[in-house]
Amino acid sequence: MKMKRKKASNHQPAFLFDLDGTLIDSVYPHALAWQEALEDIGIHLPAATIHRRIGMSGATLIHAFQRESGKKLSSRDAKRSEEFHTNAFREYSHQVRPLDGARELLEELTRLRVPWAIATSGQKDDAAQALKLLKLGRNVVIVTKDDVEKTKPEPDLFLVAAAKLRMELEKCVVVGDSVWDLLAAQRARALGVGLLSGGIGEDELERAGAYRVYRNAADLLAHLDDFGILSE
Amino acid sequence: MKMKRKKASNHQPAFLFDLDGTLIDSVYPHALAWQEALEDIGIHLPAATIHRRIGMSGATLIHAFQRESGKKLSSRDAKRSEEFHTNAFREYSHQVRPLDGARELLEELTRLRVPWAIATSGQKDDAAQALKLLKLGRNVVIVTKDDVEKTKPEPDLFLVAAAKLRMELEKCVVVGDSVWDLLAAQRARALGVGLLSGGIGEDELERAGAYRVYRNAADLLAHLDDFGILSE
């Protein structure tokens, strides 16, 4: 996306979007794919527990599960589990759809010349699939785990995304469905906004520091004036 | 389960358990199976929206989805969708496990001669599978949608379960992971207890009237004294 810098006011924010659960409906398939992948290496965890870890990168997630299950994993087990998850998730991918209002929200921001980017803990390949699903072109600014050393809740993904937009992170709004997005937003001094479309409840998102919580991307689109963005 | 009536004090409650998300880890597979089943009849709904409807019977669920999607369904479509869901769910069933502490909680209640039963909006066949998974014998008191005219949030399932235990419903504790369990409990004047193991958040369960919310069955087992039940 090309920015017309002179049109943007100094106070106009940029938007940094999470992908899974925020723009596409992929959190539940990810949760079940991880459940299978962990079972394969002998770790049994309930789906609701795994659900609350989605949004972290695979490696961080496995580290957390290892601690929670009290089981010590070799790096070979961890790698095997990540690969298993990737394959299991791809079997679900025919079922993944854009979330309500996601395409319309991104289109409207583009029309209003509000800078935006996507920052995901996921892999480049899965992100490319998501862009197709969202019918987004190749010039979208997107940052994946392959671009940073540490993913959410570390703020690196959002830092890189903001830098690519040439915006200060303090002026950005981070939009996500997981507590990890909101914790990363806080650490980066960005404004965190929660969406319920990933299935995490309002109180969990608020406790993680959400400035506002909306039902989904469509609901955020209907409330852009909360951020001083007015349709022309 | 045989009750030794003379051992039970007048104030000792009975426990009525929901099944999916409360005793077995089947809510996420149900959500995705319903998503596929609805897609098959042209209704697209996000997984998080479907997740929050799990716990109702198939027919009630389809009715709600129909209203939410603004689409009118024939009774043939509805039947087709229910059957699709049943088959899709069975493909996930290899992945379903008992939830943490479920077996231990039921064993401890039996040991302490506290009456308990299972009341589920699900089908008899799926319930039979769940009993096997939980290693429960044939003499467990269980009520399914096949035993009542209307399922949750109508209180009928719990009414029948309490009657089978020869307990007044006002003396029963209803334990479930969905708002429908808790709404049904309120309507039946029973005490509602929420478990987080189905992935619904604490605030949603409390707003639906939960007297207490525990992490899972294991956590409820550790807090049986909240109900005046003391290990001997």
C-alpha cells in the first residue's frame, strides 16, 4: 500500500492487525491442530487451554505447553510437533474463511489513506494463503515470524510493522483477538484493541490491557470514529 | 449409582453434570463440526459464534443460527444439517479425551455417597461413547435429549435428572461450561456452577448466573467444601 503522507494528519493513527482470529477465522482449527500435534509427542492438553495460547509462535507455544504439562521435550520433539501442527492445520484450511467485516475494514482504511499492516506470529506460507483468502494484493505490508527473532508477546512483530509504515509505534493501534497481541501492544506503548472473533472473552482481553473491545472487524469498522477517523 | 439414602444429610446437595466441555473435551470439535454442517446448507458463521451456542440441542442451535444468519431453512435443510454435524463430529471423536479431574470427581462423589447424574443436550449414542471414555458403568444416571421434549436452556433435562435421583432440584448443583447450563439452572432454581474447561470465559459464566466458577472438574474436586461436602 502506498501512503500519501501529506494527507495524513499528525494525530492520525496507523493500524497493525493480527491475522488469525482477527482477519481470518482460523483460531479453532489451529487449536485442534495443536492438540493433535502435542498428543503425537505425548502431551495431553485440553482444547480450551491450547486456545488461550494461540497467537504465540509455535516455538513459544511448545515451550509454554512443556512447562504446563511438566514434560521435558527434546528440540527434535519440538520440531516434530511444529511440523505435525503445520500439516494438521493445512487439513483444516479448506474450512477457514475471512471474518465478518475484515475485507471491508481494510478497504475502508485504504480508501481513507490510513496506514495499516498485518503482523502475525504465523508462518510466511500460511500468511500468503490468508492474503489470498482476503483478496489482498502483493503490496500489503505484512510481517511474519520469519522476519523477527521473537514473536508475541514480545513487541518485535509490531515494531517491524510500524517501521515498515514509517510510523512511531506510540501512534499505532494494535488490533488482535488474543491476550498476546494486547500484551505486546502494551510493551510497545501502542494502543491495544481487542476483537471477540477469536473466541477469547471480553474480560480476558480487557485485563490484558485492551483500550476497547469490539465484536469483530465489522464492529470496529462501525466505530472508527472512536479513533478520530471520520469517513469523508 | 445406588444411593444409600440414610447416609445423606438433608442439606447435602446432589450434582447434575453437563457432559460436553464439562466432563469430556468435545466442545471445539462440536464447534467445527457445526461450522461444516452449516456451511453445507449455505450458512457461514464464525467458529467463536458457534462455540457460544454449544450446549443447546441441535434443533435449538439451528433455529438460533437461522435467525442470526437471516436465512430461512426448510425442516429438510435443518435435518440434513443435524445429520451432517453428527457425521462430522464422529470424524473428530478419536481426538476427544476426558477433561482433567472428571473421572476423579465422579469417583470421589460416589465414594462420599453424594448423588450425581449427567444431563446432556446431546444424543444417546454420543453419550454412550462418552461414558466409555469416562470408564463409567451402565448404572450411571444419564439424561439425554432423547428423554425430554426441550433441551437447555429449558430446565427439562435437569428436572428429569433430579427426579431420577429422587432429589428436589432446589437442592441440586448444576455444573456446566456453557451459559445454557447456567440459565437452565437459574430457571430450575438450582445452584449453577461454571467450569472454564469448555473455553467460555469467567465473565460470561458469571453473568449467566454462576454461583462459582472453577477452572475444570479437578479444580471443583479440590473445592468440594464450598458445598459443605467434606472428605471423610
